[in-house]
Amino acid sequence: MSNGAGEIALSVRDLKKHFGGIKAVDGCSFELPKGRISGLIGPNGSGKTTTFNLLTGVLAADSGSVIYNGENISGLRPYQIFNRGISRTFQITRIYREMTVFENMLSASSMRVSEREARTRAEELMEFVTLTKLRGEYGGNLSYGQQKLLEFARALMTDPDLILLDEPAAGVNRTLLQNLLEHIHYLQEDLGKTILIVEHDMNVIMNHCEKIFVMDYGVKIAEGLPEEIQNNEHVIEAYFGH
Amino acid sequence: MSNWEHLRNFVVLAAAVVALLFVPPIFSIYIRSFFMFMMLYVVLALSWNIISGYTGYVSFGHVVFYGIGSYATGILMVKAGWHWIPTLFAGAAVSGVFAAFLGYAVLRLKGPYFAIAMLGAAEGVRVIATVWESLTGGGDGIGFPNVENSWETYHAMLILTIITIIVAYWVGHSRFGIRLNAIREDEIAAQSLGVNTTFYKISALVLSAIFPAVGGGIQSYKVLYIEPDSEFFILVTIYMKLFAMFGGKGTVIGPILGAVILYSVQEITWIKFPTAHLIAFGLFIIFVARFMPRGLMGFAVDRGWARKGMVH
């Protein structure tokens, strides 16, 4: 499997989103390396989740572009972006609480594949995240960690090329987190997927991401390798002040 | 769900069809009429359930589709001289197209706003039917030529019920239905996971509009007279909703059970308490809402008598 060294998976150019007088994202630009795990960090309110929502079409950008596979996907509807191979999870899990685990999985299957194929894929992914025994249980009856795993597995139903994970470690115990991180590395190393993680847990970001982007007040203030980010003055100032 | 379970369900449906085909001849016209209207409410409750039970967009104006079907049959039979059967197809087509346009406009609204918009649509069409005298006969309505048609209409309603159950069964056991459920659960998540929610919601509304229109057409030919207040009567929508919720909305069997049981209860209470049957009916519904908020099927699932979910 090619690791896509040097290739760009997604290019964000001068992206802007204002809510009234609040500049949630204010001219943000970055490029995601293909086949790598990247991190997007920043203090609370820095615009990370808004950026995620702009990349996935949940919010419409005021201006700027998002180039994916040579196409500007900014302005497309969420389902169109999903169907182009970009999938996501949410900061607070958005599993379907009154649908079973198996139905949650099937809901995200492509209608271009047969039902038999969709069922097989769902079974494989439930096995992948060790939820097979809970396949007939309502999503709302799962523990929070299991809901995170379900949402993660559901996002993989269509075998996306780019996976955006919004705070995958939040509220997850260490054992489950380790499990989740192993799955993420498997996707990147063995399947060549591109992954972008928004996370507040610096252990996750520094130990598992190859490239890190830092946002503050809606703009990118730094990017680089983990050790570069740890010593970046702008980043230290954004997190700890003068 | 395994092939064996699908087969079992179709055997049950086939047994019910055989019973409804061969039992009524030994009963009176009243009993035959009772079964016909019970089947009509099975159709209405299942149809309401497709848009409101699965997607969570609770319609308070579904009678509009029933009324459109009634008037399509009335106008085309009496004023254009059509045979009654093609008028049912025409009513379904008009209702489906109307639902597509209506859905495009009102399915952007959520919760009570959608409910009120649907109520407004039904009232609007009722007013049009009242004032457009040259076409609809206005408040005087349309009278049909008097014919004996109880067997024709009975069999037509039976066929419509079978088709509606098959379509509802398909919705309830397909990825189409799962996607409708996903919209009910979390529309933003559904969009982000590949569901073109506008397309699915409009499709569900169109599907849920076709069968009530055909049912309305058969009913109008059965009673041989239509007028706006009865064909667009809000109580018809309330019955659809109550029957589906009593049985268990978002399921296939729930609306069928709800319509069969509650329509029977209503008929019995009407015979026993002709002036107070609505009060008795209302008390019964309050009891059910208090102790079985997810309907009979929810009650059964909570006790392990039925499986969770619609696809297994």
C-alpha cells in the first residue's frame, strides 16, 4: 500500500466563517499530507470544530476553498462530500440512540453496493471494534466509550480515504482509547488512509500524529512536527499566554 | 431478518387475506362495511407511519391526501364520466405530485412548525374544495349515481391494504427505511454519513401520500357522496396518528395492530355509548399514552417479547 509520501490529500485555502461579529475561522489555510495522521489543536474556541464542519459541509464557508482530489468541495452538501470519500466523527457522539448497533452501521452504507455487501462490511467493522456481541442493542444503551467506537466504525462503512476524528479520546477510558488508537494506526499504516484528529489530549496528539496544525482565534498560527510544535513560541503563548 | 422470518410473515399475511376474502360473505353488510373501514384505517395508519413514524416529521394534515383522492374519484366519475377504477390511479398520481411540491416547501421545517404547516395545507385545500364550486360542487359536495358496490369496494380495499402492507414491510426492512430512521434520530449526522435527507424525506412523503389517496377514492365511491368537511376532516388525521402510535410508530406491525384494535374499540364503544363514545375512546388513549408511550410494540420490546430494531 502506497504511503503517499509528499502527496497532498486535502488543501484548505483562506477559509473563512464568521458568525455575526465572531470570526470563528478567519482565513485558515493548510494542507493535509496524504496517508498520514495529522492533528489539529488549539485552545477552546480557536475554530477547530468549525473548521471540521466547514470541511464536511455541515457549515457553509463565507469564502475560501477546500480542494480534494483536484475538486473544490467547498459549498457541497454534507452527503456529497461524504460520497466523495470524506467521513467524520463528532465531538459529542451522534450515534442513533434508538437504532441498534447493526442499524447504525447499515445507515452509513453506500446505496451503490448491494445489501449483502453492506451487511458483510457492517459485520466486519463491528468485529473490528469488538461490538459484534452488541449488534442487536440500541445505540443509546452502549457506554460512552462503546458509542465512540460505534461512531468510529460507522464512519468507515464506505471505506473513506480521508477520516476526520473530532476529539476521539474525550470521555474514553485508557483501555478503549488504546484500542481506538491501534485501529487508527492500522487504517493509516496498513490501508493508507489519511486521518485528521482534533484533540485536546496532548499525549494523543504528540505521540500519534506526524504533523500538527495549531489554530488560535480562527487562524492557523503554526504547523510542523510534534517536537517543533512543542517548542513553538506562538503555540506556547496561545495556550499559556505571556 | 432471515428468509425464514420473511416467509413466516408472508404466510401470516396470506392467511389474513384468505380470511378477509372468504369470511365476510357469511356476515351482514354492516360487518362487511366494518371490515372495509378497518382496512382503510390500516392503510391510513401505515401510510402516516412512513413519513411520521420513520422520519419523525409528525404530520397533522395527512387527511389532505385522503381528501384529494376522494375528490379525484368524485370529479372524474361524476363530471368526466370515468370508470371508478382509473380514478383511483389518477387520485394517487395527483396526490403524489402534490406531496412532492408540498414536501419541497414544508419539509425544511421541523417539529411543531412542520406539523402546523401540514395542518395549514390540509385546511387550505379544504377551503379550495369549498369555494371552487364549478369543479367540486362547493359546500354541497358531489353526489354519485346510486349503485350497489359493497363487494367491489370491499375487494378494492383489500387489494389496497395488501399492497400497502407489502410496501410498508419493504420500507421497514430495507436500508431506505433505516435511512429514514437515521433522519428521525439525527438529521445532521445522517447528512454527514451520506444521506441526501431532502430526497429521502420527500420520497417518504410521496409514498405516504399515495395510499391514503386511493383509500379516499374507494371510500368516496363506497359512500356515494363527498363534501369538504367530511373528506378533509381533521379527526381522520388524528385517527391515523393515534392508531400508529398505539401500535408502535416506526414499526410495520404496530400501525396494523393499532388500527385493528382501536377501530374495533371505537366501533364497540360507539354502539354501547352512542353519545359518549369519544370520551371513552379518549380515556382509553390517555391510559395507553401513560403506560405504553412507545405503543404495543415498544411494550413488547421492553419485555423481550419482540426484538429491538427493524433490520437484524
